[in-house]
Amino acid sequence: MQYYSTNKISPKVDFKEATIRGQAPDKGLYFPEQIPFLSKTLLASLKQTSKADIAFEVIRPYVGGTIPDADLHEICAHTVNFEFPLVQVSDNISSLELFHGPTLAFKDVGARFMSRCLGYFSRDNKKKITVLVATSGDTGSAVANGFLGVEGVEVIILYPSGKVSKIQEQQLTTLGQNIKALEVQGTFDDCQKMVKQAFTDIELNEKLFLTSANSINVARWLPQQFYYFYALQQWAGAEPPVISVPSGNFGNICAGLLAAVSGLPVKHFVAACNSNDVFTRYLESGLFETMEAVATISNAMDVGNPSNFVRILELFGNDYQKIKSFISSYRVNDITTAETIQGVFKEFNYTLDPHGAVGYNALEKYGSATLTMTGACPKGLFLETAHPLKFSDVVEKAIGQPVDIPAQLQELLKLKKQSVVVKPEYDELKSYLMG
Ligand SMILES: *Cc1c(COP(=O)(O)O)cnc(C)c1O
């Protein structure tokens, strides 16, 4: 399997090269040259197949022999060694809980897979690998956790000061060892811009072996397909589900679309956005116009220029009508998000986090629109991407009662924060790295 750059200038590379580089030298994103077809046997036996075996089968063609089968299976087994339960919330809506990993958010899977792959690839590398990651909250902690103690790899995390939750900040800044946190006095988009610039800086790249751990890295992006298989594995509906995905950088939903194009039966996708609605407006108008990110209570989705949009274009050959036939999109503002948390708690005794609430509400909106058009409400599920505890301030206000903080998080809150404060300027990052 070869990967080409979405900018079509850089040469093709294999999975190993794409994982180590992160981004292509021409600033494009790597994209697989062929989309593998899923074996009929795997689809037919999904319910009896173990999570690790599914992961292995799904990812194997993408890894294309750069990791031997036995090692790859071990990496897969380690990556998914926790639960992904599908929980029924209302008559028509279920929640695929993706928050049972070590940092209580869905990015654990991608981060665990990528860190193990990089660890494997760095075995024969002379230079130490530096992983540079911009985070709006959850990526950073998932990546930090995935890499903690992995030999030959140093991780530098950039996060927007004051724009991540207390728990997220503690998760980013208290690990120590090979993990360093830079606290940027700006937005997530600033962090992302700084990281992108670092990758194109020739002088810097001569000194350091830089790689990215953002959702643009194929080793983080591709394993997100697993969620959709685990959803189908537990799905009891007569028809395939509609799947609503709370979206920011669109890595997660793009992985789901990839799985569907490979043959996984999904009825339709809903891209659930908060007020950062670039993609919703694209589906409405056909125009993709980036914006300055605005802060919301579902802050891991505060992205004004979703980096995986180009991969969606690539996947569907730039065919706007085809994209519209696979995906619908709804925007959900903060007021509706909070009302959804409150309403679902009251009516169904289920506690949503703000991101899941955006997913839930967008799925409801899609359901009502379909009901009006066809007279039937489709059954579906949304991805619950974070544990409500990670956003307890918002959730408690909405449901009017405290969310218990488990012991492991109480311990985390006591640890000492260690970060380096920098201005949102590339030179600050560079001088730190050249240090
Ligand atoms: C990152 C994140 C999202 C958005 O996922 P993308 O792949 O960037 O679209 C949604 N919810 C939570 C909790 C996240 O951490």
C-alpha cells in the first residue's frame, strides 16, 4: 500500500514513511492509493470476531507489510484492550461510548496505535523522534498517555492557554518523563499553525526528526475506523444505522466514511458541528470557507479550518453530490447543547458530555427531517466521544447536580502542573525546539 499527498507533489511513500513523517513535504495529507474492500467473511462474522482480530483485519492492508503480522496483531490487541459499549438511550438513539480508555476520550485508540507503530519504527532509527502535537484538549492527553515512557521518542504538546478544561490541562501537564507541554497564549488554530510551520522549516528539520501526532497522521487517523466496526458488531437494528459524529478536525468521521466506502454497512453519516460550522455551510452552499474558530462548551470541536476536509474530498473524488449523498450536517449552538444534556438526563437518565450532546442533537435533527420527508424515523447512534466528567462544570450546570469524580481523577487534580508559557508566534516555538 502506497500513500500519496493530497497536494500531489511529494513522492508516494509506504505506511512506515507516512507514519514517521506525519505530513507530506508539500504540506498535503497522506492518503491511501487504493481503498481496500472488506472481506465478506469478516463482515458476515463480525459479531463472533474479537475486537483485536477485527482491528488487525481492518488495518492490515493499510500497514502493507511494514510491520510483521505478529507484531501488528500485538499492537492492535494493546490498542483496543478496553470496552466500546453501545448503550440504548431512547427508542431511536443509541450511544457508542468511546470514553473507556485511559484518558476517558476517544482519541486514545488512535494515539495508542500510532505510538506503538512509531515505537516499532524507531527501533532502527539513529536520531531521536520528536512528536509535535497541537491540541484543543483531548488529543494531547491521549497522545501523551500513549507515548509515556516509549523509548527514543520525545513529545511536545502545544495547547491554548485557558481554553482546555482543568482535568485536560492536568492530563497534559503532569506526566513528566518524555512529555513536555507548551502553554500557548492563543487559540487552538494558533497552535495548529505553529506546528504546521515547524514541519516546513528546513533548518529545524535538519536538527530534529520531527513528526506530527495530530489526526492528520495516518497511524492516528486510520485506526479510528475500528469504532464503526464495533458499533456494527453490537447493532441490533434491522437496517444499518445512521451514525452521528461530533466533528472538529473531521478525522473521526472521515475514518468512518473510509470504512463505509470499504463496504461497512452504514445507512448515512451525520457530521455534528457546534458553532464552528464550516462543513455544515459547505453542504448547504457548496462553498468551503474557513473561519476563525469560536470558543464553545464543546471545545474539542472548536476548529475553523478542519484539516481532514481535503481527505473527504479525496475519498469522494471531489464529487459534491456524492458527498451530500453520504453525509448530512447540522450545527448545534451552546444553548441547545446544554438543553440537550439537561433533557436527555431528565427523560432517559443518561448523562451526555457536551460533544456527545452535539452528536445526539444533530442526530435528532436528522431524524425529524427524515420523518417529515419519508414518514419514518431512522434508527441511529452517535459517538459519545468523551466522558461527561471531563467537562463536569458544563454538565453539572445543565443537570443541576454534581457528577462524581472517580478516585483516579482526584489524584490527577493534585499533581503539579508543569508547562512552558509561549506567545502564539512561530519564533517562540522554534527557539524552544532549537533550545
Ligand atoms: C477531538 C474530539 C472531537 C472531534 O474529532 P475530530 O476527529 O477532530 O473531528 C470530538 N469530541 C471530542 C471529545 C474530541 O476530543
